[in-house]
Amino acid sequence: MKYGDAVPPASRDPWLDNVKIVLVTLVVVGHAIGLVEETAGSHWVYDFIYLWHIPAFVFVSGYLSKSFEWDRRRMTNLVQTLAVPYLIFEPTLFYFRREVAGEGVEGPLWLVPHWTMWYLIVLLMWRLVTPILKRHWLFLPLSVIVSLLGGLWNDDTLMIPRFLGLLPFFVLGLHLKPRHLKHLDDVWVRAAAVPLLAGIGVMAVYTDTWAETALLWYDTGYSALPIDNEIAFQTRLTVMMVGLVGAFAAMSLVPRRSLGWFTTMGSATMVVYLFHGFVIKTFLAVGWPDFTAAHPTLGLVLTTLGAVALALVLASRPVRTVLTPFTNPLGWLGARRSARRTRTAV
């Protein structure tokens, strides 16, 4: 099997792979919506997605981090799959945005993650504390308290506000077991999922009346919001509950069985995550927002469909085979050396 190929189906949960490719596609859609801000409908789509898709993504990350320990093999893998890509892609995307897309982004590099890069460094920090967080279920209610207090943090260094704010979803993922998630396939859960998501869709229409869009990012301090701290605590708790309900409702609708090529794309989420920003900013550079401003409805539809297509193309086998080595260059070099040693031994 070549480096970058999908792991054999027998060793992977097809449902998780289906969930991962759905969620990372929504990440691309959410980021692409920034190109159609002139469309009123874009704000509803954006708020609807962001109410639950980041919580879902963080939950899945926590669920897949259960086995992490402070041993040499896992620490090496953490450096190769998160630290090194962050060190490489943080400045690469920064200068692409500034020099190609003409955005007035500013430093400092690495200390304050830019745009999409925040998830790499925050996930790395979550993984580092995983051996502690998974020891007892009491860390779950404690993480909720930490999240509520996290809104008092106003320094974006290493995206600590998101590390604290989204912590409950990661910890929940650490503590839920496969038998718990099987209940998402219950008939009553799936029957309730659609009206629940519809209700969240209605809530998204009125986001600015009961909350603030900035609260959906979990990176804005309460002091920067036009609401009192007491109400901010309550509102963040409400946003977390809506995010949790929406995440589970959406995941319950994802097929459990293998969907062939679509399921195998779940192994390429890092490729999609790291590279989609360059394409989106290229469209910004060539003036796509001007077209969407002149044709708001058509622009929103084309942007959404284009974002879905972009995610699927990046996750397709030919593309991911080429791009995966860039997402984990040290792992790729190690795999190459190992393959050469094997051929030499034979």
C-alpha cells in the first residue's frame, strides 16, 4: 500500500469516515461563504453551519484521540502530523493571503494562528492533555466550567480562547464509547434529527437577537461583545447545548455503511483542511466576491456547490495521493526509507 492510500476498510469505522468527510466539507463551505457576504442568505447559511459543525468536528477529534498517551511513538506521531504541518502551513498560508490574495494580514506568525491554522495548534494542545482528561468523567462537567470562564480570556496567543471554549466537546468525545454512539442509529433519534436541525435553522435566522455570531467561533472574549458577562455566560451555555444537539442530530443522519469511494475520502480530511484555503483565497484574488455581489443568489448557490466540489476533489484518491506527503513530510520520508530497507532486505 502506498503512502497516502486509505487504510484498509476492515481496520476503520466506515461511519466515522463518512462523518469526517461530511464535516470537513462543511468546513470548506463555511470558509467559502466569506466570498458571498453581500448575500443576506449567506449569513443564515453561515450561522446554521457554525452553530454545530465545529462542535461536531471537535467531538470527533476527541473520540479519535482516546488512545493517546505520553509515549515515544505517539509523541513522535503528534509532532509529525500536527506540529510540523503547523510550522509549515502557517507561514505558507499567511504569505499566500498577503501576497496573492492581497489581504492585509499581520503577524506574529505561529504565536497567533491565522485563519484555518488555529485547529492544528489547538488540537495539538488538546492531545497533550488527553491522558489527564480521559482519566475520569468528572473532567466533563469541569470542562464546561472552563469553557464558560474561557470567555473572560482576551489574548489570542495560540488560540487559547478556542482551546478553552471548545474543550467540552473534545472531552465528551474522549469519554463516549462506541456503544453510546450506536444509539444515534436508533429510529427515534434519526426521526428527531430532521426537526431538530430545522429548529436550529430557524434559530440561525435570529442569531443576532439571542446570541452573537462571534460566539459561534469560541474565540471572542465576552468583553468584545455587546452583552453583559452574566448574560454572556448563559448565552455561551445555550450555544454549547445547541451545538451539541445539532452535532448529534447531523451525525445520526450519516450512513453507517461503507459508501465506497465517498467513505475512503474520510482518510483525507487533513489534505482537505490544509489545502482548501489556498483555493478559496485564489477566488478572492480573481474577484469572485464582485461577481457574487452582482448576482447574490446565483453567487451563493455556485459558491456552495463549488465548495462541496472542492472538498471532494481534494479528498479524491489521485489528489490526496499527491498532496498527503506535504501534510506529513516527516512521515512520508520515514515511509520511503522503510520501503527502501524492505526492498533491500528482500
